[in-house]
Amino acid sequence: MYILAIGWLYVALMMALAEATNAVGSVLGAMVTFVCYGLMPVGLLVYLLERPARRRRREQEQALAATTGSVAPDAGGHAPGAAEAGSVAPVRKEP
């Protein structure tokens, strides 16, 4: 999959280079060509094709946590730094 992404980025780079060196072309047009024809499609393709691997990795981490009995550091469901019932009130400044 990565060889296709690298190949397409090469093609988009060559298109942008041709745009920049053309007599009626511009560097701004070359940058827009590279971003719109190269980076955006390849980024979307890699993101979509890596989705199953991300899901599989997340499921493996959850299965490992379930078998070892470990819990994620903030898996309690409470807001971080929230006050607990019966905690000590903050000390205020005396006049």
C-alpha cells in the first residue's frame, strides 16, 4: 500500500514541478496542485486503509488489559481532578 502512496506522491510532485516551471504556470499553482492532487488523496487513502489495523490494535490492547487485570489510568469515568465527597475544603486567606 505504501508503494502506491509513494508512487502517487511522486507523480503529483512531477505535476507540480511542471506547473511551476511552465511559462504560464506559477509556484502557487504548483503548491495547490501538489496539495490537491497529492497530499489530500494520499492522506485520505492511508487513513482509510489503516482503519482495520487501528481497530485490531485497539482490540488487542483491550484484550491484554482484560487478561492482566490492569486498567487504563483514567478509566474511572470521573472528570480528572474532580473533588471527591468528604474531601478537605480549601483553606482561605484570613483577613
